[in-house]
Amino acid sequence: MYEQFRAKAVGVGAEVYRFETKREALDFVLPFLEKEGLADAPGSYAVWADSPFLDGLDLKALQQLPGLRFDVSRQLSSQAKFGISQMEWAVADTGSLVQDQSAAEQRLVSSLTEIHIALIATGNIVAGKAPLFARINPKTSRYIAFITGPSRTADIERVLTIGVHGPQRLIIVFVDELGGERL
Amino acid sequence: MKKEFKASITRAVNDANLTGALGKFSEAYKVNRAKAYEGIDFEALRSRIAEIKSGAACDLDAVAETFKKNAEALGAKVYRTRDPQEVKDYILQVAKDNGVKTVVKSKSMATEEIHLNRHLMENGISVAETDLGEWIIQLAGQTPSHMVMPAIHMTKEEVSDLFSKEVDERLSTDIPRLVKVARNELRPRFLAADMGISGANIAVAETGSIVLVTNEGNARLVTTLPRIHIALVGVEKLVEKFDAVVPILDALPRSATAQLLTSYVSIISGPTPNDDGTLKDLHIILMDNRRTEMARDPKFKQALQCIRCGSCLNVCPIFRLVGGHVFGGIYTGGIGTILTAWFDELQKSEDIQGLCIQCGNCTQVCPGKLDIPEMILEIRRRLVLEKGQSLVQKAIFGVVNNRKLFHGMLRAASVAGRPFTSGKFIRHLPLFLSDLTEGRSLPAIAAEPFRDSFRKIEQPKSREKAAFYAGCLIDFAYPETGVALVKLLNQAGIEVTFPEAQTCCGAPALYNGAYDVAAQNAVENIRVLLQEDVKYVVSACPTCTVALAHEFGRTLETLGRTEWLPKAKELAEKSVDLATLVKQLVDEGRLSFKEGAQLGKITYHDSCHLKRTLKVSEQPRELLQKAGYQVTEMFECDMCCGMGGSYSMKLPEISAPILQSKLRNIKETGAPVVAMDCPGCVMQIRGGFDQDGSGVRVKHTAELLADQLKG
């Protein structure tokens, strides 16, 4: 299912990576941020919303990176270039990511920023909407968000253009070590 | 039709930007849509959606009440109203109570429907549309021309001009750059807005949820950043169960934009915390605005199955020529005609309902299984009931309803030698016209109608008989098609009868809303065609076959003449189109063609009624191949030729360019012959090639097959 997901997600303009461990994922994410211009200045921050991925990591060490912030706010997110969050489900047949985003910070980091880095447990890929809908519940999740590729429009002359109001890039990082349902 | 309306059509079809953009889009759409639906059983999917939506429409009041109860239990405020004015008052009151100065909106046709922006702005509130297309038309002071792509009629140059004015800087026409301008201009407004207004694509009663389907990401910001969120939802968006979301999400993006899924889908169930820790003030307005009335009308209830994907516009041969603004209302195209007739008033649809050529393309792609052409016919019928027929139409149908007079006049036209040039009635007779319209010649009335030729044909006697229903065009303009039909059936050992008292099939009257005339035609034909004991009633005109096999019963039922229904059914069961019958005879080994014939390339034009109502498309192709032709498909082989009966006379400015595309597509195959099974299409396309001078031969399939019979 990972390969199907990857093909569909890449087909709609997402960038997809997969790592075995959280360490390896971090070794990808942190240099990526630096390479793309992370800095302690408006327009260059990275905001990281509360994620199970962070459990057991040395946050203090991460905070040493200039510009990487965990105190997500509207103000900070609107000045951030990067938003990092963990999504709960990946849907193979459409290349979509799904998460309960009832907490506003989850939406701020994934909608106001230019580049959204989405972490996800490789074990949480489902085949399609039917198995997905058996796992999501509007009674307990007030804002269920589906994200499929970057923000797009074709409103001017039907020309596909990426990055209108949401992120221009969606970087999906699968981490096997995060476990998930099929582990 | 009103003069201003005609003028707006002429302007639209001559607007090269518009027709170029729409034409390109519509051609690409068909291919992309098919790709998006690969591996999906579309018929099963749309049956499921129709069932879900129709189920909710049956009991709108109860479903709406369940939604209200469940959404309120979660903390949302739900307001139900029938009246658009009350919607506007409610929203304004919420704004005033909360000191709202600025509003950001994501796309909502329901707010367009009630002209909400104007109301808020007149009351001193600043409103920014944030969907790129909606923002463009807001800056231009226009209404959306398409429900999914509101600004599809505009060029990048026009957009660049609008944006340049807005940001007070001369911008280039580079589209990514223009999109960037929109992002930068609208971002501060999102962050500062006091209120967000959205629509909803689905509202789930069971869970009190609303579902938003978007691509740009603006709906996520509208529902997240401002402290107040108001969702305006037409009650047709209601479904009962949460699992109903799945099939609608499977279909909506595929049908709307040929995507597997849009970039964003949000399922919101009750208020969520704002980023400052307070709880969102969430209002959901369920607006009726005549939808319940519509749901109670047996002919229009199906309109509530619409999921607002716009695919009916994307495949419409008329929409791709004229665009949306000709329709004059908020909702455009075929579905827009129906919604305008209800949400505004029936009279408002008087002109625009005439734009539908009844080709049925939209019925093939509609994910809600709406029969838009049927509903438009019903609008026509009701308009005629309300206003009566025009004098000209009355005169025409007076003649058509009197077979002897009608046929006598057709004969007179032939005797006169200069058909249609004199006599006011003749020139307006349905399917026959006096003037040579630009780009198409019209056939002369045959010197000898089929009914006269028929008597001279010597037929082998047989116990197996077929009654031939010729229809006006074959009888009086193309008798050779009828002769070919007799030859084909005789060869298979079937004797053909020709009941002389047969009259017009009633299609011209029906498609003009004159149901009483159509019903009278139906009754006369039923009586005549059931007189003899025949196995088949065969026709070589698909429109006539549809009348015999489908419309007679439906028309009589609509008018309550139920005593005729059993006979109509008996006739329907015997009725068959020629291609289907001949294919059956060939398959049974009763007919065969000369062996080894190499007749070269041919292309085939699918007639609307044959392909989409009678579902016949492979049979004629297989027969032509068996007869020795090599069938080469043209681009858009099943796109209407623009004839549409009297349509080509009422709206020649639309019919002519449709014909031109058809001629071009035929010529591009390089085939010297084009075959078709409808004498109306023969008249249109042959007339077109006669003017065009390219020498492509236009033939009814029956004639081509009869020439190749063995023995």
C-alpha cells in the first residue's frame, strides 16, 4: 500500500519519503529545514505542532536550532515558512493524509505555512475511504482534515497553479518506527 | 425570445476568448473525467448517491430537524428558514451583535443565490471573497459563470488588469505571479477578519457535521482564523447518515474537476477551540428557499439529488459555446435553468430553457442521476400552460394535428417546385424551413413521398410482418431511406406494411412544450399502428423511435389520459429502431452482405436519441464493418450535430457553430463517407457539407447496408 500511496501522492504534487527510525527521519527533516532557509526571523520560522513523534525526544536540544519553535500561535504560524505536524492516517487510493485537527495549532501549522512537513506512521496506511471511515468518528473528532497534495487552483484560464492560500509544498515523511495499526 | 437575450447569445458565440477557453476545457474535461473514474463502477456509484439524496429529499423536514438537534447538542447554533431575507437578517444580526467589521468568505453558491455580499456591504461590513475565482468576479463586479469555476470566462489579461487596479501596480499576465498576488493580498484579510462565512458540500444529520471540499485551502482559513463561523447550507445538501459522505466524496471531485480528491476536505462537527483558547461561535443556517416545494413536486424532486459538481455544464454543447452569463442568473447551464425557474420564478427561465437542445449528454455524466433535459421539458410544458403557445406555434401545431392538411401541404410544397419559398405555414413547419440558413442547405421536398413510392414496391408475401413508421422527414424528404429499409427487411423474409394514416410522432410539439398536441399525435399513431397484426413497428428515425417506445406513454400519463396507457405500452414493446432489428437479423443468419467487399474508410456519427435514449451505438458500426467498410472514429462522435429539430431554426446562431465543429471532426478522419441513423442529422450534416463543398458523402446507414446485401 505504501507504493500505491506514494504514486498517488506524488501524482498530485506531494514529496514522499520513508525512514525506519525517528532518528533517521530527524536526520532528514532538520537538514532539510536548514537547506530551505530556516532562521530565527519572521518569514523563516518553523512551527512544530504537538505530535506523538516528539515523545521521548530531547526537545531542549531541538530548540537549540534557531527558528524552530514549538510554541505554536497564530502570530508565529503566519510568519513561519515551515509547519510540521503528525497526521494520523494515509489513504492509499487517493494519496491523502487525514488527521483530527480539532486543536487549532494543528491547522495553523498546516495551512498558514509555505511548506508543510507531515510525519506519519507507516503502519497507518489504509486502502481507501471505506476503511478510513471505519476509523474516523465525528462524535469524537470535531475537525477532521483531509490533505491531498499542496494547495492548488485552476481558476485563471484553467491553468493548474500550486500554492494559493495553503502550503505550496507538502513533504510527507513516513516513519516505520512510529508503529501504527498494522504493526 | 427576447431581443436582448438573442443579442447576449450573439455576443457570447462571437467572443473568441470565451468560446476558446470553454471549448478547450470541455474537450479536455471528457478525457480527464474518464481517467479519474478508472476502476470505478460509475453506474453503481451514482445509483447509490441518487438513493441517498432522494431518501433525504423525501423527508427534508425531519432530516433537517435531526441535523439541528445533533449539531446543537455539539454546541453549534442552527437556524432554519425558508426565506432568503431572513437568512440575510440573521447573518447581519450576528455581525452587529459581535461588532463584526470584516468578513472573509469561502466559496458558497447559496450566498450568491441570496446576494448576501451586497446586503452585508450595504450595511457597512467589508466582505472579501477568498476563493480565487470568486475574488476575481467580486473585483469585476460580476456573477459566477460556472458553479465550480466562477471565472472560467475570463482571460489572464483581464485578471491582470483587475489585480493591477486592486494593488495599484502594473502586473504581468504570468498566472503563478497573479496567484501569488491573491495569496499576499488576501492573507492579511484572513488574519484580521471577525467572521468567516462558508457554504457546505454535505450536511450530515446523524452527526450534525458539515463537509467542505476545496482545493485552495481558503475554507480551512475561513473556518479556523475568525472567531465566528457561519455556514450557509441549502437543505439539498443534507444526508441522513455519516457513511453517505463516502460516495459523495468519491464522485464530487472526479465529476467536478477530474480529481481523485480535492486538496482539502474538512469535516466539522460542532465548534472547535480558537487559537486564543475561546470556543468558536459556530452558526449553521439551513436555507430552504423553495427546495421543500421542489421536493414535493414529482417532476422536480430529482433536482435535489444534485451535488453541484457542474459536470452537466462541462459536457453541454451549448454551454461550451455561450458560457454562463447568457443564463442571466446565479446558477448557469442546464441545472441553472431549473434552479432559476424555482429559486427565482418560472418566468425567469422562459428564454434560457430554450437553450437546451435535448441532446442528453448531461444525463450520461450526472453523478446524482438527474434527467435535466426531462425537467427542462417540464418547464417548457408549464410555461405553455401558463402563457399559451405563441401564435406561430399554434398555427404550426394546428396543421400538424390535422394529418390530411399537414401532408397535403407538404405535397403542395413539392409540387410548387420551389419548396418553402412561399406560404407562411410551410415556412414555419417543424423540421422544414424556408430560408437557406448560413452554413447549411435544406433538402427539397421529394417529388414523390415515400407513401407513394411504397405502393410500387413489389414485396414477397410473408406471415412475419413489420409496420414501417416513416416519420415526416423520411416520408417527404428522404423516401430513399424508406426504400432501403423495405429492401433490408424483405431480404430477411419480413413483409413491410405502411399504415397510411400514420402522422407526425409529436416530437416537435413535445419539445416545444405543447403536450396536448403531442398527446393527440400519440393517440392517432397508436390507433393506426396497432390496427394490423405485425411483429415489429420499425423506424429509421431515432427521434420517432423514442416517441413510439418512450414518449407516447409518458406524454399521455402526464396529461392523465391513462386509458391509453395499455395500448401505448403494447406499441412500445413492438417498436424497434432499424439498426437494432437489422443487427438481430444478421446475427440470426437471416441477412448477409456481399463477401469480400473493400469499401474503404467510413466514419460514424452517433445521433443523440439513438445513443443516449435507445442506447444503440455498436450495432450500426458492426453492421457497416460487416458490409465491408472500415470504420474510423471521429473526435466527439457522439456530440450533437446541432439540429435538435426546430432548435436549428430558433437558435441558428448556436446551431451553426455546433454543426461546423461536427463537419470539421468528420473531415479530420479523412473518410469520404459519414454514416448516421437519423434523418434529422442527415438533413443537418448533408446541408452543411453541401455549403462547405468538401464533397463528403452523408448517408443513412440503411442505404449503405441495402447496397451491400447479398443476393
